Amino acid sequence: MPPPPVRTPLMDTDEKLLLEQVLRGDPGAFAAFLERYRSLIFSVFYGKGFGFPKDYMEDIYQSFVLALGRNDYHKLRAYQGRNNCSLATFLQVIATRFALDELRKWKRQPRGRGAPASEDDLELEVADPRGGGPLPDTLDLEELDIFHNLLFSLEWKRISSVLWVFRAVSRERVADVMATSRANIDALYKRAKDQMTERFAEGSYSRARREPDPRVLTPGVQEHLRKLLPVPMARLHDGLLEPGAKRRALTGLVLVEYAHFRCSATELARIAGKPGQYEAADVGDLAESLLEGLARRVFG
């Protein structure tokens, strides 16, 4: 009688230990896990049949990372090694399913993931200036709060590059507003996405729910926002995107879409000026002044 076939283990010792560390929440384990499987995940997203633009790959990867970490690594906990399925194969399967979902969303709204807008793109005329934002179709409310907590923990230039690119503003125009080069905007955008992914993987981010801050949303600010409500978002953007506006443009964007971002007074003070230049208690006056200036520009 021939000897029984030798079964190859589905996971090697290091792989099994790493997954156990991730599921326990050990510091740095998730980052190491992502580093190990990053190329495999990207190979799925670059696969035939998807056709995502190259400059979208970092976005879809970050969204997938958020999905993996959601609900205490619920997707990873579903891996049981059944049917001789290796962990690599399991990741390929869930990455493929994720990419298929993204592809369906992409076909419905191909420009909604940060591709530059054309001059004649009428879909920029959004009726409700409170709507829209980074990855609204991909993330649920809990994940969106985490995404914004990560984003607004960054340095203001990186926040600016992400928010304007996500709003389909060309990077050349963003560079003009930021008084820098297109290459620098590309570098800021990539570093921002990498830094957010790293912080998420390391667990060094806030899970706090984002709530309106009354120090920002003062009665005066609310009145200015009500007056701007009928103005299409594209027109508000044009009023903010002045050459060299830099921090003022970013602060205005965060304010006109405040219901979406819900920045704290501390976050807004850090965006608006150098550390110590603005105190959180003074943000309401700053916001009123900025919105008043925006209203003058858009209403002529």
C-alpha cells in the first residue's frame, strides 16, 4: 500500500503567526500583514477586466484596507482554511469581489474617484452644496468618520491635495491655488494616501464619531451657510480656488461642506494657520469672515 499523500500546510508558521497577531490587535501586525500581501492585492486590482485608471489604484487599495480592518477584522476572521484554500487565495477572492463592487460604482459615476474634470463637464453643477465627499459610495458612516479622522490628522497641504483632487479639480489648478508645481501636488497626494494607510494599519487613529462643533457652527456661520445654500457647488469652488489662496481655499472648502466633514474647532484652527496663530475659540470669527468674503465673490 503506497503511503498517504503528504498534505501541504495551507499556511506556513510565520503566516499563521502574523494573522493571529493581526486578529489579536498586536501593534504593527496589520501594517506587516499589508506589506506582505500588498503586491498580491494590487495584482488583483490591475487584473484584466477591471481597467481602473492607474491614479485610482492607491484609492481603491486604501478603501480595501479600510474594509479589511472594519468590525475588528471581520473579513479576515472569516478565513478558516476550508477547501484547501490558502490565505493568499482567500485574499485574492475577497479583493476580486471588492474590485467588482468598485467597478460597478465606477461605471455609474466614472469621474467620482478623483479623475480630473473636463471644462464642459456639466455634472459638476451639484444642486446641493452639502452633498458629496471622499468615497461616499464605498464607505459606510462609521468608516467615513474614520477616513475623515485620518485625513484631518495630516498636515494641511496633504489634506488640501486629497480634498481638491477628490472633488475632480485638476491637479494643475490645485497647484496654482497652492502656489507650487503639479509634481509637488502629485507627491503630496501620494504621501497623504500612504500616510493614512500606514496610520490605519498601525491603529494610530481616532474612532471617535464626528459631531458638529458649536465653536465652528456659530449662529453667524450658520446664517452665512444658509445664504450660500442655493449656490451650485462648482460656483463655490470657483470662488475659493483663487491663485495663491492656499490655506484660505482649503478652510473655505471645509466650511461650505461642513455638514459632511464636521471638523472640530481645533482641526479648523490647525488648517487655517500656523500652530498657535489661531486658537480654537477664535475659529467662529475666522469662519464668518471667510464665508462673508466668499459670498461677495460668488454674488458679485
